Amino acid sequence: MRAPSLALGAAAALCAAMPAAAQSSVTVFGVVDLAVQHLRGDGHLTRLESGALNGSRFGFKGQEDLGGGLAASFHLEAGINADTGRGRPNSINNVVETPGDFISFNRRSTVGLIGRFGEVRAGRDYTPVADNHTDFDVFGNSGNADSSLLTQALAIGLVAGRGVRTDVRASNAVVYVLPPDLGGFWGYGMYAIGENNNEPLPGFRGRDGGHRGARLGWEGAGLNVALAYGKSILASQDNLENVHLGGTYTWNDLQFFGQLSRERTTIDGVRHTNDAGALGLRYTIGVQAIKAQVVTSRIKRAGMESLGATAYALGYEYNLSLRTALYGAVVYVHNNARGTFDLGVPVAPGSSASGVQAGMRHSF
Amino acid sequence: MRAPSLALGAAAALCAAMPAAAQSSVTVFGVVDLAVQHLRGDGHLTRLESGALNGSRFGFKGQEDLGGGLAASFHLEAGINADTGRGRPNSINNVVETPGDFISFNRRSTVGLIGRFGEVRAGRDYTPVADNHTDFDVFGNSGNADSSLLTQALAIGLVAGRGVRTDVRASNAVVYVLPPDLGGFWGYGMYAIGENNNEPLPGFRGRDGGHRGARLGWEGAGLNVALAYGKSILASQDNLENVHLGGTYTWNDLQFFGQLSRERTTIDGVRHTNDAGALGLRYTIGVQAIKAQVVTSRIKRAGMESLGATAYALGYEYNLSLRTALYGAVVYVHNNARGTFDLGVPVAPGSSASGVQAGMRHSF
Amino acid sequence: MRAPSLALGAAAALCAAMPAAAQSSVTVFGVVDLAVQHLRGDGHLTRLESGALNGSRFGFKGQEDLGGGLAASFHLEAGINADTGRGRPNSINNVVETPGDFISFNRRSTVGLIGRFGEVRAGRDYTPVADNHTDFDVFGNSGNADSSLLTQALAIGLVAGRGVRTDVRASNAVVYVLPPDLGGFWGYGMYAIGENNNEPLPGFRGRDGGHRGARLGWEGAGLNVALAYGKSILASQDNLENVHLGGTYTWNDLQFFGQLSRERTTIDGVRHTNDAGALGLRYTIGVQAIKAQVVTSRIKRAGMESLGATAYALGYEYNLSLRTALYGAVVYVHNNARGTFDLGVPVAPGSSASGVQAGMRHSF
């Protein structure tokens, strides 16, 4: 009933000039995952927690066949805290994090073009190195058994409280993904624009809020192995670099997981290096699965004593369908003398932390 | 085009082990309801108001048949102010309310398992006692004729300005619903975790932000009657308790509504007790309906004079379809000598308030 | 599993009284549009920008046939910054703008009734005069070539930094749209309620935050021409009035665009008048299009020297389908001696600004 679209003439001409357009299509999808957790540190806490098996979310995505081997794709995905119905943190400039009060497409917001050359997409997306951390963690970096507590301790800001906003995802990014069928090789790279400064930072070859990352893998014969690198550019502290090597090997009902990771940054003039590793196992028995993982981390600090911890986790899944699972996990974190890693309840240096969780995940 | 999912092996094994999975399914639903209201107190105000017949909202929901009498369900529902396109208040911890600026799944955010045992679900949901208030109000606790203005005066914070964030819904909750076919009986209970304190509050047997509630009803022979109880646990003031008895009786085109309610709390050391009641009538004439309701409340305050009010409301609906209705209502609130109940325009103690509204509701 | 709906009796009666209800239906739609922009002023900036061809968004809309020539409609549309996945600014009261951090249905949030009389709808919607600006700009008021930079300089707040929150859309609005088939004439009017004051403003015949606007056009013989007027009522400064005349003429593959616009307001006691105009051309060659536009503006200020600028823009589109386009544009803004119009990087009075962009838009 509004004024007719003024692009009508142009659209009509367009119609005549090209083959019948693909049907409009959008997929609405999501996950609602909630668990009861009981966490112990120097005190204890019982809570309802969202996303302890897979992050709760909803989104819209789709792909359009453009003919000639080309396709367009879009992906909008919003994280939610299903215990309260609210959103998850995001970052507009890759430097300052906004609290998780409001819903945004913080998990992914991209448009892309797919062809024989691979895929080019732009927007907000996962960093390659964070994907490596997630894919080679038997718990998928979710819930109280998340290995990134130790392997990404510097990025998350667990040491010295200074988190990096591109530890998992980056805004203002351009991503290039290699095409499939490269003899088992696969990979992608990300260049996120630092939009906070007009000029490169002194000595940094980049602008505040930028990120560069790449990931290269090979899959075949039951093996999947990948190396990834990420560099976050920050004016407020030093850059943070992360190298991660991970792999899985599947043998019948057993799947083995391995990770080696190094993080480096300088905080208040002190060089920090976090060397971490993890070994995991997933044993599938019909619709059930048992998961186990050991993660260890040692953070060296120039001129100071190092700190670290080792975490032991055991998990169980009962898959009621491909979309619905009941699950549980127990985790124990052993801090070394100066370690203060916790699962939600603070601990004094050297104290241990533990957690139990039981929940349900449903995908749609 | 991204790295193939590493859970592929596990998923393939899962596929082999279980019957064909149910198709992915999600329902997108909502309500857009807008009315023009003219409200009078000591001044007057004309405004466009959202949700005067049914709260404006959108959401995603679905159910998956898991076989063997089991089903999984999820429900994400976000309230909106359709006059501006923005969200509605929510509470992350059941104590502090966030303003209604941003959209969240504040109305409901749950995942659940349904079986012969009934349903267990978790997340953010309606409290049982709030449902009793809503279901036995002929205006469904919406718009200017909402009886909870008087029956939930203490929970809403209309007296002494101290609202309770679990007056309608609670975050961090686990809900159990009785199965159907119990000889007309139905009911459910809620336990919301108080996540603000590690230790029980002295004398409270609970943690700040917790809520306990239950509702039991019987339906048959045109009658539907239910008793509900709710207790909100708050460190910042006293707990708030609410008992509510309500019912409807349907006789041909007439439906009678009745409510009896008691709220109790202590504010700044003063015991408050709100005894309220309402009688309502809905007369259906084909696609039209006429609604009438009288609500009265008297709030006793230990050592102080009591206050109260009586509200008279008349409403009309013209249903253009099952999804679309035009409607209107007039309301008059008679405050007693110390009563200051208003409809959006403040009144001096003892002054009356009134309101007129006309609008349209569309469901999708 | 919850208590059966208490409106069941009423609904059953309703069912019997009316023909089979239309099926529930909702369309999920949206746009993801991202471009890399390089902008120059007194410095320079490279950034990923959302919506440089069409504003990025998602939404829900639908229409229900009510029989007898009547239909109900709803439309919820949320703007997004696809570079970060976040929302776009909104205004709850048409006076104060909220930042674009959170997602809301800021673009449109309406419910309406359509009949032989036309359409009446309410909620948040585009102002008629803003539609005129957009429809007769060959760049659709998007991206770095947006002509409203000059033609709506007073409303946007580019002069004296005082923006008007109804420059594009208004909350709390009632809109009436003329029916089709009026011999080529079409039009609509808007009345947005000022909800900030109970009493009319002295000398303003309106309440703070109100807006009145109308638009009348004629289309035929390749011509589409329309006149629009809008008045925003603001207590904090003077009202802002905008008159806009625009048109297009389509001749084979060529489409000509023209605009004439006057804005008037008083800021800090100084009368401002912005006289602006634009000429544009769109040349369609199969799936490609070339766009060119010149915009000029002169802002007279009582007792002060006037300021102004002229902007030259050239654009290109390659439509991969009706839904997907690759595009680019270059823009040059020539400021007169006191002009400070920029494209994102500030300029000193009289300095020029320029911008280049290349991007991809996908609709779903």
C-alpha cells in the first residue's frame, strides 16, 4: 500500500536479463542448552548455567545458488544465556567488550561469496586460532570442562584480568576459506580491520583492534590435524600472539584428541608466555559417549615466578536423538603453588577447584 | 567450506545406532498489539501503548518426538514494546531489573523433556502464582484493566516502590509439570535458584534471588479452579509471599471469573498485607465479547493506616479472525483516603484515576 | 502441558461463528550488506561498514486475509550493523536517541488493517518526508553516496550537532495510507504522539516528541513524482520543518532522479534554513547498473554567514541475482568556505572529503 518501489523499472529490466531467480530461503536454527552446576572453590555455588554442552543460540542462515559454480551465503547467529533469556558479550571494535545483557549476532554475522576459488566472507566471525582450540577439545570448549580455561588463559584475561576481545571472534573481519578437494588439505585466514586508529601503531604494523590469523589442516585416514596462528593488535597492552597445533584420530568407536598451545603477550611491561597442552578421548557406545580430558598449563612471567594448573575432566552424553542430548561432567582443577584457576568460585593461590554439571541440550 | 565438523565420526556412529531422526522444526510466532490510551489522574496523558489486549512478542518454539512417549521441547519468547520496537524488562538474578530497552527472551527461555511422568523444564519461565493471577483475570492482566495493579500491588512495588523481580517470571528456574489425565487435576511447581549468595540467608532457608512456587487446579463440568502459592527470597527486603485462589465457570456464552489473593512482605520493618479480590464476566456474542470486572484491594500496614482501592472495568472485543481482534476498554479506579493507585498519571492520595483504550491485536 | 487455556470456551464459540481462519503465516526476511570503505578528510580511515547499498536488517512480517476485502498486517524489522552483529539506534520518545548497541525493531514495528479505505497502521514507522528523500535518491540514502548528508543536514544534526529523532522514523505513530487505484495518485500521512508532556508546548500546538507528516504522489507514463512535508516537535530546540519535492522519470534503460528540499529550524535562537537539491541518473545494462548523482546544499543562518557543499558520486552495481549484488562507489564532497561536511573523517572548514567503497549485498 506504500508508494510503489522506485527500483521497479530497474528490477524489471533485471528480470528480463537473468535466469529465474532462486527462491528466497532462510533457515531458522538454534540451540537451547541448560545445566545445573555445582562449583567449588574456596566457597561453593549452585547455579543454572547456559551452554554447558553447546552454546545456546538462535540464528538465521541461508545460501543462494547463483549459477556458474557461484553461491551467496549469509549467517547471523546470536548467543543467548538461556537461564535468563539474555544475550552474550560482543565487541564493536575488538577492544572493549560489551556486557552480555543484550542480544546481538555476536557469534557470527557474515555475508559471503562461494566459488571454485573457495569462499570470501566479511563481518564478525570466529578467529582461526579459536576454532583450532575448540575443534580439538573433546568438550568443544563448553561447560565446566572447557580446556581453554588453561590453554587460552592470557587471551581470556584469567591472568592479570586483561582479556583480549578477539580471543574467540573478531568484528570488522574479512575471511578467505580455501576450496574443498585439495588432497585433504583445508584452511582459512582472517584479516580483521583495527578501526580505532587512523594511523598504524608505533612498532606494531597494525591498528588498535586488528587481528590476523590463519589455520591450515589436513584430513584423511581417520586423522585430522591443523596448525593455527592468531595475532591480536592492542594499543592498551601489547599484542597477543597464539600458536596452536591440534589433532584428532578416529579408530572405530574411539576418538583421540591432542592440543599444544603457546600464548604470548606483555602486560604492564612483564612478558607472559603460556605453554599448554591437552589430551582427550571420546568413546562412543551406540547413542552414548564417554569423554575424558587432561589439560595442563604453565605460564612463565619474566622476572617473576611462573604459575599453572592441571585440570582433569570426565564427561558423559546420552543422545536421545541427533538433536537432543542429556549430559553430565565432573572436573577437578589442581593449581600449582601460585595458580588461581577457578570454575566460577574464586580460590586462593594453590587451592584446588572442582565442578559437577548435569544438563540437557536441544538443537533446532 | 569451513573445516569439516570434528564430531562427524561420532555423529555417523550415532546415526547408525538410532532410528531416523525427526525433521528439524521450529515455529516462529508472535503478537503485535497496539492501542491508543487516554489516561487521567491528577493530569492526563494520551499515548500509543503496546500489549493492551495481549503482550506484544515474538519467539521461536518447537517440540521433537523422541519415541517411547518422550519428547523434547524448547521455547524462546521475547516481549516487545511495539510502539517503539524495543524490548521489555528482564532480570538476570531475580533481584535487579534491567530496563526494557533491549530485546531478550524475557517472557520465556526454556528447554524441557516431556514424558509419561509429565514435563521437566529449565530456564526462565512464568511463576505458578503469576499464572494464577493472569488466567483468572478476565482481561488477562493486560492493558489498563489489568487486575494485578491491585492484586499484586506489593510484588509490583506500587506500595513503597520496592518491586519483586519474580512477580511474573523467574530466571534460573527448574519447573515440573504434572502429566495430563489425572482425573481433571493439573498442576506444576517451580524452584528458581538464588544465584546471588553462596550461603543461605540467615533465617530465610534460601539464597537471595530464589523463588519457590506451586499451582494445583481441577477442571471439569465447565469449572476450572486453582490454588497457587509463591515465595520470593530477597536479601534487600523481606521475602514476599503470595497465595492466590482463582476460578472460572463457563455456562453457555457466559464465563464467570473470580479471584482471592493475599500478599505479604516486610518493607523497612513494617509488615504489609494485601488482601484483594476480583469478580469478572465475559459474555461472548458470536465474534464479539463483552468483559466486565471489579477488583478491590486493602493493604494493611502494621502500626500504620491501611490503604486500598476499587477498580471497575468494562471491555469489548471484536474478533475479525482467531488471530486478529479490535478492542476497547474503559477503567475507573476509586482510591480510598490513602490510596494512590494510578493508571500511568500519578494521583494524590484519595484521588481517582481513569483510562480509555482502543486498539488492535494481531497474532502470527 | 500447562493449564489449558482459559479462553478455550470463547475460542470455540468464535470458531463456530466465523469461517475457517486463515493459516498462520510469517515471513522471515532480511539483508546482509557489507563493504570495505576508505574515507578521506583531514586524515583517513579504512573500515568495514554495514549497509552501504541497503541497510542490513532482519525481520518478521505477514498479512492475513480477513475476508470482505479486509486484511490484517504486521511488520517487525530490526536494523543491524553486520560488521559487528549489533543493532542500530532507536528512539523511545522521538527525542532522545539510544545508541546502536542493542537490536530492536527500530526500522519498523507496526500492526495494521487494510481495506477498501486504504490502510491504517500504528507503531514505529518511516516518516513520509524521509521516504521522499530516500525514494528519489539514486543511492537510496545508503552508503557513502547518501544525499541526505546534505539534504537533511539539519535533521541529522550535522550542523550544530543537534539531531532530530524523527528525521527517518518515528515511534508512537499512527499512519494512514490511501487506497490504490486513485488514477495514479498515491499518498499517506503520519501523526506521531508526543508522549513526553501532558500539556501542549507553548506556541507549538503539539507535545514534545510529536511528528506530523504527509506525502502525496502521482505515477504514470514513466513518471513518478511526489511532494512531502514533515514537522518534528521538540521542546529542547525549535520544531524542525522539512518540505521535499522529488521525482523519477524512466526512459528505456535510463532512470532520471530529481530532488528539491527545504529544512527549517531554530537552534540557540538562530534561524537555520537548508535549501538543497540533487540530480541523479541510473543506467541499467542487463544485470549491471551505473549510477551518478550531484547534490548541493546551502544553509542560511540568520545574522551569520551561510555554509554549504556540493557532493559528486558515481556508483556501480553488478547483480548476481535479484537478491545478491556486488557494488562500488566513489564520492567527492566539495565544501564551500565554511562547510564542514565529511564522510566519517572530520574536515576543517572548506576542506574536501572523499570516499571509496566496494561491497556485497545479499537479501533473504
